[in-house]
Amino acid sequence: MTPANTRNSTLAERFEALIPRLETERLILRGHRPADFDAFAAYAQTPRSTGTGGPLDRNLAWRSFCNMTGHWVHRGYGFWVIEDKASARPLGACGLWFPEGWPEREIGWMLWSDAAEGKGIAHEAALAARSYAYDVLGWDTAISLVLDDNTRSAALAQRLGCVAGGSIEHAQYGAATIWRHPAPDALADGGMEAYA
């Protein structure tokens, strides 16, 4: 008989293989692995996670982590783990998001460590995710929701060419600005050949 933890690892590996893998110059965007949870849980316990539902204790962080994986099952798209090509370390998550109660399909991001900030990592990952949404899934628009006090994410939205276009009061997260991404035909680069 195969031990349960071996069966679970095998299932997680098979599920990860179903998630499209994107590559950029410095990053790999891939499915979640059980080994990624410790980095996510450490992030989720800090004030940095306020914009993504935190701070959360380890138990609630596990539920949030599994929510990201489950989104792929129910929507056919979701968040990828951002992996540094050079070190193979998980740096955060970025991807496509549309849970129940969301106003529209979103491109979102989170960096799990202060050390990943200020290096263009979220920008590089978000460009790859947006290209996938437009070029592969055929989306004609997308938003990013940014909490009103999250100036770094607002600056990233602007760098991505987004325009502020309204606000919402989310029951869980509070006041957020809706940033509208440029339409696919408005993008000068014509997409990204990043998909493996």
C-alpha cells in the first residue's frame, strides 16, 4: 500500500502539471506546490498581507493558499506562484482572479517578501499574466483592485498602463480603487511569447 503522503504529493504534482507554465526573462510562473506554503504562511502573518486578506494565522493561511489552488479548478485560470529562475525560490503569486462577489475578472499580484520588492518582479509577472489572459483566454478587458492605502500597488497599476475607473467598498477588504487595464488592441507590444 502506498503511504498517504506519497499519494498526496503525487496528486499535487499531477495537478501542478495541468497549470500552464509561463516564463519571463527572470521568472517562472507555475502552479502551487505544497512546499510553497511555508513562504505564503510567513507572508500571510505579516501586515504586508493586509491587501490580500491578512494578517492570517497559519490555519487560515492554509485555507487561503488552497483557495488559490481551487480557483484553477472552478474557473480554469488563477494565480501562479512566481518563482525566481536563478534561485528557484517562490517570491509571491500573480495571476487571474474572479471569485464570487468580485466586480470583474482581475489581474492581481502579491510579493511574499520585502526582499522581492522594488525589483520589477510584480511588474514582470503581471505583464505575463495579462498577456496570457488576452492572448490565450481571449479576455478583452481586465481590472486590478487596489486598496486605497496601497500606494505601491497603485503605482504598479499605473506602470502597467491602467487607469483608475471607479471604486468599491468590499465587505472584507474595505475601500478599493478599480484600475482598468488597457484593452488588448491598445497594447503596443502585441503580446508576449511566454507560454511553455
